[in-house]
Amino acid sequence: MANIHDVARVAGVSISTVSYALSGKRPIGEKTRLRIDEAVRELDYMPNAAGRMLAGTRTRIFALTAPLRSDTYAPAHMAFVLSVVTAARKYDYDVLLLTEDEATDGLRRVSSSRLVDGIIVLDVSMNDERADLVRSLGVPAALIGVPRNAEGLVCVDLDFEAAAGLAVDRLVDAGHTSLALLGHPAAVYERGSNFPMRFRDGFLRRAAEREVAASFTMVEKEAAQVRSALAELLDADQAPTGLVVHGEEGVHKTLLDAVAGRGLSIPGDLSIIAGVPTFDTSAFTPPLNVIPLIPADSCTRAVELAVQQLDGAVAPRVELVAPRYRDHGSVAAPRPGP
């Protein structure tokens, strides 16, 4: 990778002259400027790096790669982006947001140009190409999420497996022996989004450990499909009495309307827990017990670990935030059957 010394050598000028030409701090003769411009193009040198490479200072910018996909739930996504920005500002850092189109090319560009001091990776999938790229770049980086292969990486995330297990325990401890999980649309699991898969696996694993019946259903966002999924569950021979919902806010609201439309009460006829949402469930009708996903918990720690890497080595690790449970009265013992 070319540096400012290479540009100076090819252009036949001093390093300070290259610096002045790129920064515009001092006037440079036209012929000299042209030679420098030609050297920059020939070497594919990134002029954004000049000041930092010459002075050895930091840019005080982190790159945040946060892809926006067709099925991205924007409110949650932006809550994480805002949390990263807020955490970075506490260290006097700004954040350069990279969109999906720049997920890998953008990371290579800002790293090679030394435009940023480090990288924060958001919305990590199980087989995320950005994880391999981060390993190869050798720059300070922290992932908010855990890929299937986390070797050599610094990762922070909510413990989604434990969160799902906590939901199962609350329902089973209340007396429920038949549970169901309503999850995200099928496309989310097919593309390998890691947190829905970890929550699903944690739910089914803990239900098996507690020796209770459990089912998992992927649910599309449309209201008709939410109602259809609920009807299929509740009309089954062994209908669940305890339900965990892992989906967007609109799915929760549609589900609650559908439950009320069937003449059922919560928690009298059906106990429900909202699984790891970023939105408030206390204002629902009725309010729902919740294991919340709080963006600041993982984002603040990820930024902290990225900053620590600037001053020295940080051992690769996976740090999982312990889940919390908030009781709003939507879980009770099941009514005795006939």
C-alpha cells in the first residue's frame, strides 16, 4: 500500500511538499502540483490519509458498517446506529456510516486510506463476509453481534440464547407445559441473521431441557398472516398456553388484536412474553412482559473495546450481555383444562 513517502519519491519532491499540495496549506507551483497529482494516480494513493500518515495523529473517526436490507426493521436498526454514535461522542469520536453497498468495498477503502481509526460492525450474520475482512485488515474493530466463526474477533452482544431460555423458564415456572415461539419472516432466517437464529435455538433447547412441548413458527409481517399463524396455533389439538413473540412492533399489536378478537384474555387464557424487542411494551393493551434488547448495552461496550485497541492489544473475545426480565402482568398460571 502506497504511502506519502512513495508519492514524494515518484514525484521527485520532499514529503512536506506533498503534504502541502494535498492539504492546500501552502501554495505549490503548477508543475510540481501536476507531478504530485500524477504520482498519486499512479500509486493509487489515498490523499485523505496524508495528514494522519505524516503527523502520526488519529482521525478521531470510526467507521460503522450497518447494512440496510429490504427486511431491516428500521426503528431498531437506527436505535443501534444512534447508540454507537452516542457512545463514540463520549470519546470525542465521530462516526462514518457505511451502507450495504459499501459493506466490504467501503471498509477496504476507509482502512487503506486510513480515513478512520477503527471499525464497528453492526447487524452481523452467521456467515458474515465483513468478519473475514475485519480479520484481514488488522485495524481496531468490534462487532455488535456474533458470527458463526468468531475466532480472532472482538464481539459484544446480548445473550440471545439466555434471553430465550429466560422466557421459557418464566412460563414453565408459572405452570405452562405447552409453549410456542412466533418468530420473524422466513427470509430473515434464510439469510443467516444471527440473533433470530440464536433466540430460536435457545428457546427450543431450553424447552427440551424443561421437558415441555414447544413449537416454532416463522411469521410474515402482514396482519392477515399474523392472524392466520395465531389461529393455527390456538386451534391445534394441543394449543399452547404460553406464547413468546419475537418480531416487530406491528406484529405484536396485530397479535394482541387477534387474541382479543377471539374473546381471549391475557394472561387468563394465554400468557405472552415479548422476546428481545427494542420498543416499549408497557403501553400495549394489555401491557406485555418483556425481555428487552437495549442497544446501549452492547454498543457502548463495543465502542469502549474499539477505543482500547487504539492504545494496545485487546484479546479476542465474545462478551454477552445478560438478559433482564420486566414484568407487566402478562404471565399467569394456565387455567385448568376440562
